[in-house]
Amino acid sequence: MPSLTVGAENDAPIEIHYEDHGSGNPIVLIHGYPLDGNSWERQERALLANGYRVITYDRRGFGRSSQPTVGYDYDTFAADLNALIEHLDLSGVVLVGFSMGSGEVTRYLATYGSERVRKAALFGSIPPFLLKTDDNPEGVDGKVFDDIKAAVANDRYAFFEDFLNNFYNVDVLGGARISDRAWQASFNVAAGSSPFASYACVDTWLTDFRTDLPKIDVPVLVVHGTEDRVLPFESTAAPLPALIADCTLVSVEGGPHNIAWTHPDEVNTALLTFLSDAR
């Protein structure tokens, strides 16, 4: 099981688990909360079939990576990503982030630049800035996040049930685009995540990326569901073309938050077209 040591907590190493398959131009897929790298299976299959090298990894606190009680901020998440890219000595890489993973992509490019990066894609984007403030009236009220933290602290398993129902818009798409078994698989991964991480990550959702985005100097694809209940389209994806120099926005009509699972044909077509573009 390949892993990379990115730090330590007391005497215990903090290890990031990753998978590296295929050959060709490298694509790094960065998962969303509260899942792991395996959540990209519908994209990995298509990318491998089209001749790409596909790297996935589990964010600290999730999946098969270590579960420390330190490092749950985007500077550290981006440093973990940078460590993986340097460890594998990747160049000409395409970074693809879903939900929380879109934050890693954004902070990485703003901090480490694009020397090793060819393009980037954001699915179900958390940038530019989720919190409602005087200068961000389209954001989400802070009480929503206080209530989420309270729910996680009180009974994170009950919280995950409600969260995943909205993650997939189960009341609308259940049985058609998300099966009971697929939903259960997501719940099992969430339940296996670090209790500390599942609480601490909520604060990271409020990171302000508005100064990061203008620093991105590679082409960016944004793909977002129009019915996203977790990260509403108008608060997240809609403003991005005005903030990123070279940005292509693709909306998935009727798509929930995790469009990579529920709408793989639309998502994979958009991604493969973007990857093959000569830009």
C-alpha cells in the first residue's frame, strides 16, 4: 500500500495513502468531504481507458491515510499535495479537485505556482468564498456552519446520513442516479473517517480564496450541478469565470453536489474534452 510521510504528531508519522495507475500524462484527483480517493472510480476508469496516468490519494483524516489531530487547514492540505507531487516527480500534471479538493487545487496553485501543472479542474467548487459577509452577500449564513459543527459533535453518524442525502439529492435522484448500495458505501467511508477531522474540516470550508484565484495562470475547468444543495451554484461556481483568467464553466442541469457519481457521462465528457484541448 503506497504511502508518503508528510509530518508527525508526537512520535507517530502522518502518512498520506495514494494510488498511482496507468501511464501517459498524469492526472491527480483530489476527493471531497467525507469520502476518499476511491470516490473517483467513475472518472478513473474513463481516464485510464483514454491513456492517462491517474493518481488518487486520501486526505489526512480520511480513508487509509493517517488520522492526526493537526493540519486541518488549506495551507497544510496544499503542502500535503505538494509533497505528493514532488515525491512522484510529476510534471505537466492536471489537478482535479472535487468539493474540498477544489480548495487544495486553488491554494496549491496560489502558493506553489504552475511550474509542474498544465491545467486544473474544479468540480462542485468550494471557492471563491462560501461565508456570507458584507462584501460577499451571495454567501451562506454563518449559523449554517455553526449548526453543522454542533450536529457533527452531537452525533456525526446521524449528521452523515442527512449530509449524504443532500450530497446526492436522494429524494429526487435516489434509485435512478444513486442506488441504496452506493449511498451506503459513501456512508461507510464517512463513518470510518477521523472523528476529529470530520469536525475540524467544517471550519476550512469558510476559507476565503478570493485572493488566490487571480494567481492561477493555467486553464481551469469548472463543472457544477445546478441543484447543488451543499455548495450552491450561485455562491460558488457562478462567480469563478470573473476571478480566474482562463476559466470554462460547465453547468450540469439538475446535478447535485457529487455530480462525478450521479452524472458521470456529462462530467467525463467535459473533463476529457478539456484535457484534449490544445490550450
